[in-house]
Amino acid sequence: MDTLDGRLERIARSAALTAEAGAAAIFMRRDESTIDVVGQFGEAFRALLEKDYVGILDHVAAGSDDYLLIDDAKAAANALSTDSLPLWGGRASRFVMMIPIRGEREEPLGILALADRVPRPGLSAARTYVLMSLASQVADAFRLDAFQRAGQHVAQDNERLRLLESVVTHAKDSILITEAEPIVLPGPRIVYCNAAFTETTGYSAEEVIGRTPRLLQGVDTSAHSRALIGAALAQWKPIEIEILNYRKDGSSFWVELSIAPVADERGWFTHWVSVQRDVTERKLATEVQTRVRVAEASNAALQTLTNELRLALDAAETANIAKSQFLANMSHEIRTPLNGVLGMTQALWLDDLTPIQRDRVTIIRESGRSLLAVLNDVLDLSKIEAGRMELEDVEFDLAVLVQGVCAAFVDQAETLGVAFDLDIDHDARGLWAGDSVRLKQILYNLISNAMKFTADGSVRVSVGLAEDARLRVAVADTGIGIPADKVEDLFSKFYQADSSTTRRFGGTGLGLSICRQLCELMGGVIAVETGVGRGSTFTALLPLRHLSAASQDDPPSTEAEACDLSNPISRLRILVAEDNAVNQMVIRALLDAFGNTPVIVDNGRQAVDAWKAAAFDLIFMDIQMPEMDGLSATRMIRELERESGRPAIPIVAVSANAMTHQVQDYLEIGMDGHIAKPIEIAALAQILERFGAPAGREERQPRSSEDDVRAAS
């Protein structure tokens, strides 16, 4: 490659050959005090110091001649004001010719110097012209070198630009270039965006070129962050900040934004370059970590609170157990004599009583039933609050259930002089599935509440289907009504509208609260429409399942039909296993009313022994007894029947536990039916009718568990 040094050496050689001089050299000014030898031919100019050449250059440049020719050493020394002249081979030169090298503006750049030991008067015009051309070639050589270097720099710059463009184009970060101004709203316009920007934001280059970066901001972009960016732009300062941006589709994402101004060679700002890195995942991770730390701190506090709550819960559980035990004991202690009261009143009712005696027995019976209802309400409320209330799902005939509940209030309505009406829509009749016991309880409490607050007028029970197919049970009365400001508290526990209500009408205030909680437990609702002096209508909507509609020919039935003493039941040999003396007297009196005198034993062991010793047609078996309970006694009797081939005797469970799953358990171990305490005479009549064939007179057909559960219910 042709270099500057090579070209300069060739020029020096050509100059020496042209002038037929022994040496030639090219001297170029580096600065005000320094001269460099950049090209030479022949022996070096060793004797002349650099400072002398600076002076010589200034002298030559200041002259008006195209060159300086010196053919005598002494004269040269005087002319150049120097003590030394160029030496050649250790001897002073006798011929010196110096041609100035000038730039494009005629400024002195250097000297093309020639020297020889042989003096000569001068050179021909042709040689002198050639030497002056060679001096010009030196300047051209430097200009060419500068141009080539500039070209190299341009090529290098272009390469760097190409690489930079490739980096920007393929960068994973979004890059925007905007104009420098305006720095106020609406802001500088976008002139460039890379592929990462379009991929991240969903905007094409055509959609953003000419618009401002504000198109990326949205409703949740921080106004404070926007203000910080605006302040930095106003002061032409770079800024780094995190900001919430929005894509074209409206989704948001967090970016780490770096904005910097770009200046030209004059230092004037021409553009802004912004680099945006999507930090959404990092931001979310940071937020998650922060939340984790907060959660850990909260968890620690929660753990402390949990420990405190556990201690409180243990204390509450202990108190709750004590309360439950107390209620259970109270229930047992009250229910046992209450069973005796209700049972004996039923037995007395069947006797030949005078009207006054019958009224007194009625008062005793209704008072006992009221006390039993209060007891049941308290126990049910305790179960609901403790979360131990279990709902059943059994089939039942809705009309039979509703008519049975209403039948219990007929005498009370007659005594009060209140008209009592029942209306069951035909569409609602038939078989339903749900908790029939709790439905009875809701209906019983609503009717009882209506009777309590209706001195005269009427109480009407309406049963039908709601528009959404839920069962609708409504009880309307023409009683005293309820003030509007008291309706909200109406379903609260132990609530009465005012103290005078309690004094006038009595009651615990639990009935409606239990109705509401039972409705909600069953997935339903209960509401009331009322006003002072215009009565009340309570409506319960329950999501029970309507299995089948009633036939047009199905006659209405009531529980009263089950107890018809005018159609006597055949005398039976009955064994009763009951450990409580009061209950023994009750069941004996009730069975005597049907013409049956039972054999009574005190526990399951005695029941097995009595069964072995004599033939019986029917056994009433209490469940909880000392020595051997009713379940164990039943299992033993069934096992002995299988071993001996003795016919199976009907065994009926007698228990206050009347839940369907409990009855199912009784049936599965070999019992044939169930009757609940306190024993109602109508239910007893049904049992006697069902198992009324004495042993040996008619073979007892086996019954399915489904039939037994339905009958027991």
C-alpha cells in the first residue's frame, strides 16, 4: 500500500536527482517550535539544529521569492543568522537550496531543502520549476493522506453506524428516538422506533412516527412520574425512571425508562433517545416478594393471634361443652317428667271425663306441649349455634305433613275463637324431598306465633309453589302487627317487640329466630309483611325438591285418622323394655287404652330373658338402658331367632332420637319400626295397626328399609 512516508521519500529522491544534489530533505512544522524531518534522500542534514530550521522556515516563508538559493557557506550563515549550516559527510555544504511548502491558503507548512558540497551558481528554470512542483506535491501528499485518513474514519464511522443500527434494530429493549423539541406539551415527536418497540407495544412504526411518546401513557400512569420526566426534559438532563405504559390493545406493562439527550459536533441538542425495558415480571416479582414479606409478618402476627384465639377457643369450647352438657342434662331431667305429663294426659283424654275435667286435661296437655316446644327450641338453637344441626333428605307427602301440623292447632283456634284456614295449592301437593322434621318445625313455629298474637280474627296457612319452583309456605294473621322500626330485630334471639308483649303473650322469643336460621340452613329465606294493627304475613321460600304431583283422586288425610278407637285393635301380647318408671307408667296407660296389658322389664338383658321365656306378638324396645341397651338386645334376639328357627318378632324402637339416619341405624340392626318420645297416641295406634296380627295368626311379611323409614317418619 502506498503510504505517506513512501511518497515523501520518493519526492525527496526526485528532488535530489533533479537538482543533482547530494542530499534532499523535507521539513514540516509540527507546532510553533518544532520541525520534523518527514522525508529525506542522501546523507542527513546533521549539523543544523531544529531551532535553526524553524528560523529558516520563517525566513523563507517571509520572503517574496519562490525559493532561497545559497551558494557560499559564509554568506548562507549570514543570511540565515545561524552559526551552523547543513553538513554533508562532516563538511559544510557549499550549495543550499530551500523551497517553501505552502498550504491551500499559502500558509507555510515546511521546506524542501537541497544541499551539496559543490558550489554552483544556480539551477536552470526547468529544474527550478520541477523542484517547486515537487514542493507542491509534498503539500498534496499530506492533503491526500488527510483525505485518505478521513475516508478511513468515514468508513469506520459507517461501520460503527452499521453495527450500532444492527444493535438498535435487534435489541430486546424498546428504543425510541424523538426530536429535541418541543419540550413542552405535546412534547417531541417520534422519528424512529426499533422492532422491539413495535413487538412490545403492538404499534407499527407507521402508527407512531410523528406522534409523541404520550400515546403510551394511560389512566393509571403516575402523574408524578410524568412530571419528573417533563422537568428533566426542560433542563436537558438525562433521567431514569420506572413508569406504567399501555399497549395498543389497552393492556398495561411496567418499563424501566432511560432518556438521554443527543448533541451534534457543535454541542447543540438535536434528539432524545429513550430506552425502555419491560420490567413487568420483575415488578410483579418484587411486589410478590413484598407481599410475601408482608404476609410473613402478618402470618407471624396472625400466628400470635391464633395462639391467643386458640386459648380463648379452648376456654370457649370448655364453656360450650359445659353449656351443652348442662342443656343435655336439663333436657333429660325435664323431658322425662314431661313425657309422663303428656302421656298421662293422653291416657286421661281417652277416659270418660266430664266437660270440666276434659277442659282441665286440655290445659295440662297444651301447657306440656308448650313446655316441650320451648325445650326443643332451646336445644335446636344450641345445635345451630354449635354447627351441629344436620339436615336430612327424605321423601314426604307435603299435604299429610302440613295437615298434620295444622291439626295440632285446631283445638287452640276453637278455644281462642280464631278462624283457622288451610289452603294447599294442587300444584304443590304430592311427594317432596328434604328435611321434613325441620319443615314441620318452621310451620309449627309460624302458626304458634300467629295464634299467640291474634286475639280475634283469623290465621291462614297457604302452601304453594313460588315462581322459581321453590316451596312457598305463608302464615297470615290479623293480629296486633309489628311496628316498622322493630321489623329488623324481629328474627333476633329472645326478641319481643316490647316488654309489654312478653307480659301479655309470653314466650321466649326463640321461635322466629329458629325459623330464620333453619330457612337459611336449608338454603331458603323468610320475610315478613306487617304493620301495627293490620296483622302480619310470614313467608318462607325453601328450595326443596318436588318429586311427584298428587293424583286428582288422592283424598286429603290427617293424622287424626290414624287414631280411631271405635275400631279396636286385637289384643296383643306386648313386651316393653324401659328403665324409667314414669315412662313405664305412660306406655302402660296408653296400651291399656287399646285393651293391651304389656309385660314391662327394666333393661335389655331382662327383655332377652322374657322373650326366651314366653311368646310375644310385639316388643317396644327403649334404646338407652343399663346393663344391656336396646340395640344389643335386638341383635341378640335376632341371632337367637336364626339359631332356633323361631319366627321373627316385630321390635319397635322407642327413643327421643328421631332423625332419619338414626332410625335407619335401628332398622339395619334388625328393628322393624320406631316411635318417638314423648309418645303420641296417634303414632302408637299406627304401630299397633301395623303389627296388630298376633303371633301364629298371620305370617309377618318382611318389609324393606325404605318402607320402614317412611313409616317411622
